[in-house]
Amino acid sequence: MTTKVLPLLEPEAVAACCSPLSERPLTAEEAERTAVMFKALGDPVRLRLFSLVASHEGGEACVCDISDVGVSQPTVSHHLKKLREAGLLSSERRGTWVYYRVEPSVLAAMGQLLTRAASV
């Protein structure tokens, strides 16, 4: 099995990703960066984990608070890693626990991409 390593997207790169889809066509580079985000969210477990982190009180969640999504802990860790690699989550180790957060710029960029361009 061949594995393709995708580059890590920094939150700033995601935020600068794209203007609304209704404003102009994406460039090839914008489409590649955007596809990485949506591909990571295309798995129901990853989407649920992303939602759990994004909606968690305080804007961040300990892995111990979000691990009950119907799959084993190693599988949760795998999916969180994929979300981090796509630039959708950032993480910080504190003692034995890892805390995850969605950068506000990531949510803003995703929202902007799907927003209808303002008409003049």
C-alpha cells in the first residue's frame, strides 16, 4: 500500500486559502489546499471529532474529553492526527494529556469559502 504524505497547513495558510466559491474559480493551488481540508472532514468520525473540539467549552478539548465517538482510542488518535496534518486542529501536550483546538482562522476560512460573494 502506498501512502502519500500531505504537507501540514499552517492556520495562516488555511485562512488565506480562498475567496468565496461564488466569487471566482479556485486556482489549482487553492483547490489542492482546500481539498486537503475537506478530505480530512470527509470521514464521519473525523467530522465528529472536529465538531467536538470546535464546540467544546473554552475552545479546546483534552483528548480524554472527546474519545467517546464509537471507535477505539488508537483509532481516535489516528483521526486526530489526520485532522492535525490537514491543518484543521492544533495540539499541545500538557503532562500526559494532549489538548486540541480549532484555530479561529480555520473556521473563518472555511466559512468564507462557502459564503456567497457579496453582490455589488
